[in-house]
Amino acid sequence: MSVSKQQQEIIDNVVSSFLKTNDTLAKQYLKLRQNVVNLSSKITSEITTSGKINAELLFELKKLDVESSQVSQAYDIYLTRLKDTLKYAETYKPLYLLKLEQQYVALTDAKDSFTTNIAIIRDQSKPIVEKMAKIVASFDKGISYKPGSRARGADILTGKSSNPNPDSTLIDYASTVFEKNTLEEMFVDVDKKLRQLRTVDEINDESSEAKSNEPAPSINIGKYLDETLQNNRAYLRLSDSKYSYDITRTTSVNVGSTSMSLDDCNTAIESLIKEIQGLVEGGALAKERWMSNARKLEVVQTVLQSLEETEMEVDG
């Protein structure tokens, strides 16, 4: 980049001002130059006047020669140090600059990460969420109907023989089909817990060594499921062991003219689960209370029988 004459003069003045103000060695060099110029003028004037140089000027000349040699050596060292300083400045990075670079790299990585996440949300998650919203809206509309207003199931289920469509907002009909043995497996744990509950007639006689080997009464799961599948209109029989569940035909979804949303259905299911758990726990506590009362009755009967025997002995 070229500079104009005026710009060069400004640069020279700035450098000169800096050297005069801050650089001690430069001050000595500039002073030496000024002394040389002054002595040169004196010698020229002396030669012009007398044709020779007097002893005083020769002494000053010798003195400037020695001083020039000293300043020259000092300036060589000074320039070497300046070169080393410039070289060090080119390779050395201050601590604050390193921290700034690290922060810049961290911010750049964070920006790239956010950009990637935004792209994933925009290109992948958003379409999925929008589709889910459409499916839920379609499902809510399908189960929130008024009797006689439409064909049941027509608004939320695909056809029985339709091919899977990833863009469809309807529930795949195949997902509503289930096997009876799947339900039986779900009730196995319930049957085990019911077997473990003692009945009212099972009095815990700790003194008796004889234990009953008869199995505790239990619910006939198969019979119970058969009655439920046969009597509930939401279960459509497809074969001996295969059924289809139509949620729009279940009484828990639409009662009277009040429509229920999907959230209402979930709330009702959770409430029913808690109610069943409470009934099971309450039944167990009731059995324990009955057993305790039965033990008390046994004690009373024993006391009464003992009193009767005592009275009979006294009368006899």
C-alpha cells in the first residue's frame, strides 16, 4: 500500500515525536547527530576563516568519534532487541487472547449445535408433532359423537383390507385386533393375588397343626372373559379366539349426549385403576377384620361353654 508525501511526513513526525519522548537511546542518537551537524558547521567556518582546524575543534571531533562508537554499539544491541521483540510479538499470544479464542470456539460450537437442533426440530420433529396433532384431533372427533349422527368407527379407523399409509390420520384397523389369550395373560397376576387372600371361613388357628390342602377360591378368568367379550358391544368377534375392539362402541366413551375427549378417557382410566386398587386393598382389610371378629366370637363361645359346664357341675 502506497502513501502520499503528506501521509509520510505525518508518519515521520509521529515516529520522531515518539522517539524523542519515550526512547532514551534514540534521544542520545538524535543528540549525537545534532552535535555532529553543529561541529561540522564550526569546522567549515574555521577552515574558511583561518585555513586550519584549531585544537579545541579537534578535541571535540575526537570526543564525538568516541561517543559515536559507543552509541553505534548500543544501537546495534537496541535494534537486535527490537527484532527479537517483534519476532516474539508475532508468535506470542496473550492469555486474554487465548481465552477469547476459546470462547469464540465454544460459541461457534454452540451455534452449530443450535443450528443443527433447530434443523432437526424444523425438518423432523415438527412434521411428526403436526401429524400427531391431526391424529389426536381426528381421534377426539371420532369418539366424541352423538348417537345416530354418523356411522360408528368410520371417522377414526382405516378399512379392514386397506394398505398402511404413513400420511393417514386414521387408526390402523389391524391395531384393534387382539387374541383372547393375550387378555388371559394380563389377568394371571390378578388371579394369583386373589388366591393369596384368605376368606372369612379361613380362621388362622396357630395351635392347629393340620393345614387345609384345598386351593383357595379364585375367579374363573376364562369364563369371566368369555362373558365380557360376549356381552360388551365394543368387542367384535372375528373368530373363536380373535376379536376386534371398537372404541367408539364402548359405553365408557360416550354416555348419553355428553362427549368425551381423549384426555377425559385417560382420566377415567386412571380413576378406575385407583378405584380397583382401593377395592382390592379394602377387601383384604375387611377379611382381616372378619377374622379378628371370628376369633373374638370363638373366645366368647368358649367362655360361655365353660360357664355352662360349671353351672351343670354345681347343679349336679
